[in-house]
Amino acid sequence: MMPNHGQFKPGQSGNPTGKPRGARHRATVAAEALLDGEAEALTRRAVELALEGDTTALKMCMDRILPPRKGRPINFTLPELTNTGDLRATALAILGAVSEGDISPEEAAAVAPLIEGVRKTMETDELSHRLEALEQALEGRGGRP
């Protein structure tokens, strides 16, 4: 069997620590060096092209001026959430808002995790109060918590 000169053993990395954190690709560094100092001229030219009717340049400029919205505020009435019993009414209110077209199913799906977070918080708070009451009851009987 011939020795592996200049090669790593099977399963052994040639660079076990990997690429350094924050290291940039040579092509990126080269592109930045080329563009350095030209940003203003390039921006001006993109605007000129957009004004001349170049739809690609127009879209690029508009995306910078007014980026596409990731979401929008939604406005609908929810019942007051003061205890876990109110959660059913809240879920029904969300479903009703979807069925009436006040909000989209996607918007309802975005609101649902917020309601679930409130439910978990209320449940945790309720369990905490119940545990405190049990501990106090045990202490009153002379028992240890």
C-alpha cells in the first residue's frame, strides 16, 4: 500500500477550525473595491434609467424608496383577555373576523401565536398562584412545603 503524501487521512479535515468568523469572499472584496467611490454615480445612473422608462431600474429605485411591506397593521375588535376563560371568546372573534372578511386567514394565523403566548402567560400565572396557595396551606398545617 502506498503512503498518502500530501493528503489528509480519510475523515480528517484539512481545516479543522473552518473559515474564520467574518471572513469575506475574495470576489466580494474585489467587487467592493471596484465600486468604492462609485456609489453616487451608480445611484444617479439607476435613477436616470428609471426616469427613462427602464422598468428594472424603476423597480430597484422604488424598492429602495418604498420597500415592500412585510406586514400591515390589522384592526379588529378582540374581547378583553383577563382570564383563561376569555380565550375561547377571543378565538371565536378571530374566526369571525376571518369569516366576515375583516382580516385574511394569513393575518389570523399571524395573530394566533400572540393569543397563545397570552394563554401560556395566564396559565403560568394561575399555576404559580395555586402553588403558592398550596404551600401556604401546608405551612398552616405545620407541614413543610
